[in-house]
Amino acid sequence: MIITEAKLQAAVDLMVATDEDIAIAKVEVARKEYLCKVARARIFLNAEGSVEQKKALAESSQEVDKAQEAYFIAMGQFEKVKANRETNTLIIEVWRSENKARKEGNL
């Protein structure tokens, strides 16, 4: 596979353009994870019964379900940006290897 200068530039540009996106996505995942814990704790503290009953009520509550769904959406968005960046990192690495081989006369 030969990586063209245009393909390399596009990969570098995407890396630069998504620096902030991946940081924001990572923070959003942490925020949603925290909100899941808060929702569980809120339901647990307001529930009656044994500890196991309180845990079960918290886990099966609509509030925790919504918080968990928001967490999964945020995680999916983070992983999408991360995977895209990893692909572009591979493009850059392949170009480096090709460029080195070319300089050494092996390509």
C-alpha cells in the first residue's frame, strides 16, 4: 500500500482537527459515568428494604436506566473518535515506513 502525500496530509489534518474532540468526548464519558453513580446513590438512599433490595431498586430504576443509556452513547462517541484517530495514526506510520524504505532504495 502506497500512502500518497495527499492521504498523509489528510490524516495529519484530521489528527489536528480532532484533538479537542477526543478530549471533550473523554470528559463527557467521565461525566456520564459520574451521573450514573449519582443516580444509583440517590435511588439507593431513598429506597426502603435490605441492602440487596435497595441495590436492586436502584439498578432497575428508570433514572439509572436513562443515565446508563446516556453513558453508553457518550462512550460510543468517544470510541468512534478514538478509532478514527487510531486509523489515521496507522496511515502516518505506514507513510513513515514507506518513506524510510524509499530513502534506503527498498521501495
